[in-house]
Amino acid sequence: GLLTRLQTSAATTRTLLPSSSCSQNIPSCLWKLGRLNHVAIVVPDLEKALSLYKDVLGAQVSEAVALPEHGVYTVFVELGNTKLELLHPLGEKSPIASFLEKNKTGGMHHICIEVDDIKAAMTELKKKKIRILSEEPKIGAHGKPVIFLHPKDCHGVLVELEQA
């Protein structure tokens, strides 16, 4: 009767639906996005910012580390499920110095997302016309290879991909 027709119809519908990866519009890739590693915030006064997160908010905060290759000092604030990266200029030619010239009080600079294969990600993103801001990955603050994607290709957000 009616129940048999509904069961048959449901079975037919299931066989006609695309696989779960297609139905979620997730392309099949040689690489995968992982977790949000950190959100980077440029700060004009590193000691003040460090004190806010450590002394006022009670967060676990790392020591400041100089990264001359990137022209920054970094401090990581642990948040349980991710981190904040506080960035401060290191030297006159720091890209962070030019950011602070435009944004005197600082602000969000980039997000960092982990990937399982940074080289495969680079290859596929270039094919998809996403600009990468360096020819090769650089070693980032966590000692792992990183690349940055052009913000104009990522809806106004500077995206850092880090090898997991």
C-alpha cells in the first residue's frame, strides 16, 4: 500500500542524491583544511597588550619572540581551543609598522588555518587563481611552513595557511 510506495520512493531518492561530499559543496582535494590555529592582532604597545591578556583577563601568555624573517615580535595567548597572536613591529621595514601607520590603535591582521599538505594546497590554490604572497613557504612562529593568501582573493581577509 501507501507505506510500501513511500519506502520505495525514499530508496529511489537516496540513490539519486549526490554523495555527501558533493552535497556539501566540498571539492575533492589532495589537501584539507584543519582547525583554526590563531587570530593575529597587531598591537602598538606589546607590553600593554600582554598585560591585558595576562594580568587583566588571566590568560596564559608566552614570552615575546623576535621573528626577523617576518619583521615581527610575536606573543601567543592560549585560549583553550585556539590562540591569539599578538604582533608588534620588529625594525623599520616591518610590514606590521606599515599596518600600524594606517591603524594607529592596531587591529586584526590575519587568521591562520592549519592544512595537512601545504605544497598540495599551494599547487591547487594557484590553479584556482588565488594569489600566494610568496613563491615558497616560510617558517612561521610555530617552526612550521606557512604561506599567506592575498586578502583581495579571500574577501578582504589575509589568510595564513600553516602545515599541521
